[in-house]
Amino acid sequence: MTIHRLAMIVWIAHVLAQPCEPGFGGPDCSVSRRSIALLRHHDPYDGLKLRPPRLTGWSKVADSAYFKLISLANATVAVEVGVWRGLSASLLAKSMRDCGKGGVLFAVDTWLGAIEFWNLRFSHGKPDPARDMELINGYPSVFYTFLSNMVHENVSKFVVPLPMTSAMGASLLARARVKIDLIHLDAAHEYGDIKQDIELWLPLLARCGVLLGDDYMKNWPGVKRAVNELAHEKPWLRVVTSGYGVKWYARRRECEMTPPANISSSPPSPSSRLSPGIVEPFKPPTSLPQVYRNRKRNRNPNPKVEGVQLD
């Protein structure tokens, strides 16, 4: 190897090791809002008439859990599907910031509300402040509250809003050839919807990326069924359903066997609290569990996900 070639390799390695600027991600920091043709000429935050902060949501895990998941995926490109007022989006963006590698988060949502927002199922027909769509002449206006929240939380440089359906967002980013390090699925929770979201977004995941979801719980049987089917149909994925509250995530098994060195580190913020029961790095079992030995014979479409993994 010539000295010139060696110097070139060292220079490339040095460039790739440099952190990206806020709002940029990917191996060469080329992924940003400019990856979307329309947004090369338009800044969603430009001229925004700020609304008062209203960062409400349903996040049930400590802030440090998001940091751990961002670290696990080594994420500089992330997507959240189902954003609402942006509570978890702001936590993911802050985790990117705290990791010190820059990054970009594409926030995909129609901001029109899920079906339970319209039929007031959880509030028994009474007004529900948590799901208030801030209607103006019958049309939701939460999108502007979301943008305002991102500015108030000082993460607007990281967060790129994509006001569209999940299917359209996946198609748009696929055509832009964006590979995503972490995908957070938190849109509609009915079985058909979450099943479709998994099928749409899994192909866009980077090789050692993390597919993350919310509300693996008895109140949302459709979510549990779709996640159980994912574990059954994709045995090359490790599916984790405990350790992060009601969060679940999936990742390639070979990547779980060699997790990043900083998986157990905490974010720099002294106010962050470690979430109890954080899942430890994957260790190969000494013997195959019974559920794996019976997998070929068991045609149950809703297999039980045992503990933190389905082997």
C-alpha cells in the first residue's frame, strides 16, 4: 500500500468519525431536510407564529431510555411515525443532541388524530384534553402546536416535519434512498394499522438499526398481536418487550450480540433518571428454549413473546 493511499484512508476515516451538524445525519452527514426535494426550498419553521408550549403526551418511560435506544442504534437518522404534539419526538431529538453526533429526525404524522380522538372512546364521550385536536372550523390545528413545541424545546434544528400518512412517508424516504437508524412507530394502534406500519418501515431500517414501538399492553391487543407475529415471522430479529415500560423494539440478532460500548452510559444531563429494568445486551443461550424447539410445529399466529426475547 502506497503512502498516498494510506493517507487517503486515514483522511476518509477521520471525516467519517466527525459528528454531523444538527439537522444532518447518515454516514457522510448527507441526510437532512434537503433530502426531500420540496424542503430544499422551504423551511417549515420560517415565519412560524409561536403558540404557547403544550407538550402533552403519553410517554411512560424515563428520558434516559430514549438516550439508551438512540445509543443502541448509534442513530443519526431517525423517524417517528405518529408524533402528535411532539413529546417523544423532542426526547428523541434531545437524545441525539446529547450523544453529540448531530442527527435528523423526520416526524411523520397527518396531525388529524386517530379514531379514538374523534369518537372520544377513552373519555366516554366527554371532551378529552389529552386528545384535544384544537379544531378550527372543524379542522385540527395541532400541527402548529407541534412546531411551536419543537422551537420551545430547542430541537427545531433536528426535527423535520412530514405532514403525511405513514405509507406516503415511507415511500418518500425510500425514494430518497434514506436508510434509517431508528424508527419509532406510534401512530394508529389497531392491528391492521400497526401491522402495515411494520411492513412499510422495516425495509428502510439500517442493518443494525432499531425498530421501536409503543403500547405493547393489554389495552392495545392489536399492537401485541402485530408484534408477536413479527417475532414469529422474522426469527432473525430479536424482539424485546420488557425493560422499557410499554415500549417494544426489534433488531437483528447479530447486531445485538455486539452492542455499542456506550449502551450502558447515561446522557450528560444530570437530571436524567435511569429507567428500571433496562434490558442487558443479548447473550446467546446455552440451550434452545422450548418455545424455539416448538416453533415449526406451532402454527399459532399469535405466539407468546417470552420475557425480553423470542428465540
